[in-house]
Amino acid sequence: MHFSDIDNGKPFDWGNTSKDYAKYRDVYPAEFYQSIIDLGLCKDGQKVLDIGTGTGVLPRNMYQYGAQWIGTDISNNQIEQAKLLAAEKGMDIEFYTCPAEEVNYKDNTFDVITVCQCIWYLDARVIAGKFAQVLKPGGKLLILYMGWLPYEDAIAGKSEEIILKHNPSWSSYGDTVHPVFIPDELRMNFEVILQKEYRVDVLFTRESWHGRMRACRGVGAAMNQQQLSAWNEEHKKMLIENAPEEFLVKHYVSMAELQVMK
């Protein structure tokens, strides 16, 4: 994948880091999932389509609440990991490889569509009408994001510096608490009924934070082997020198609930 306004057009491939993604990106705290349940979404037999599902983090963690989940992703490697992880837990979740712009369902199929950590990769001109069409009347589109706060958290800040040293094209640095991105095109088919942001502290070990960083777009999805080896050595050294074996990293969650207009 490559986009002119992301990482200065440098290509990236989530499939290159799928194993790390499966092991280290399942980091959302309990508050994250509870905030979705508090909206009355993704539970009790609702039919939910998770777009850009990756390794199925959202469907797998919310499976216990009783929704019927389908997860799609453009990366076949990600989908294969999602299937393996769901099968290990005996979860009946349908996963398949498909770009968001090509999902094809009958009208009024879903109660909820979730888009987590990926709305900016989607062609809003295509998905706006398509998503509205496959949602039931009054159906919801839930846009979700969680990011670390490098200006407030020393370890996160140092990690970003090392990524930029080895991949200066990476553009997702310097995050601050702000509303999640809602493409203007969606407002033609959807009404924004809720937006909120809240702070969370997420517990990591040195190993899990190192893995979380390696599974980010600017590292495992984009670096060549030489860059990755150099980053790996320097980042591990930084953690040994600056972080205890377990530590909290300051994050924030940003979410938007949209309702289809029919």
C-alpha cells in the first residue's frame, strides 16, 4: 500500500509484520471495549462488519458479548493470523481478505460497521454509499482509534525518535489528544451522533512494547531488513537503559459514532 499523504508516499505492507501484529497489537484495555458496549453496540446478536480487521483484535475481544462478527482486511497474511487466533479459542468468526471498497453484501445486512485504526486508508468516496447501503435503517458506523502520547510519555517519545532515525519517511509521529478523523464524504450518508476522547494508561513489558513498536507501520510494515536490524538493536538498548521491566504508557482513545441516514 502507498498513499501520497502518508509516510511521504513510501509503501508499506502490513503482511510483512503479521506475526508481530498478532502477538503484540492486542493491547486495548478493558475501558476501550466497555466504551463500545456502553453505546449499546457490538453485542446481543447484532450483526457486525469489522473493516480493516487486521488479526481480528476487535471481533475476538468482543466475541463474548454475543454479536455476530465478520472481519475483512486487504492483507491475506493478516486474515490468516486472525483465523488461527479465533480457531484457537473456538470462536465462530468469519474472516476473509477483501479491500474495504469491494465488500459486497445485500442491502440492510448489518447493524454495525466498525473501522478501527484504519479510516484514513479507505477511499471515503467509495465506502460512504456502500456502507450506508449495507447497514440497516438506523445502523451505526463506529470509527475507533487508540494512540500513544509521545509528548507526555518519555518512553513513547524516545521510541518515536528511534523510528524516525531509521525511517524518516514515517509520518505518524507526534500524536496528541484529538477527535478521530471523519472523512467529509461520510457526512453525505451519515449523521455524527457522538464523538469523544479519553485517556488510558496501558501496561507493557519491555518485550511487549518493543513488539508493539515493531508491529507499527513505520517499522515492521515499511523497513527493509537492514533498517529493521539496526532499529531492533537500538530500540532494545533504549528500553534497557530507560524502562523498568513493566511500565505504563500514556495513550488516548478517540471514537465517533455515526448513524446512517435513510
